[in-house]
Amino acid sequence: MTRFQIFIIRAILGIAMAVALTHFFYPNANKLYVAGIGIILVGLSYFSEYLRHKK
């Protein structure tokens, strides 16, 4: 898989999880808030990959 495909998969999963989490905990959340949480989730996935491959 290319890096771009991995980014797209992580972005889709990040947005899906952000939507699910905000609808579960904050049903009336703003769309900008959901997008921010999605960006944070994608960033955390790249950070965890960095920590996993760090030697």
C-alpha cells in the first residue's frame, strides 16, 4: 500500500470514529468540533506509528 492510501484509510476511519464518538457523548455537537476530533484522531494514529517504529 502507498502512503497516500494509508492516509485515506486513516482519514476515513478517523472521521467515522469522530462522528460516532461525538454523537454518542455530545449529540448536539458542532460539525467543526467533529472535524477537529477527527484530525486529532488521525494525528494520534501517526504519532503512535512513530512511537512504534522509533528505535
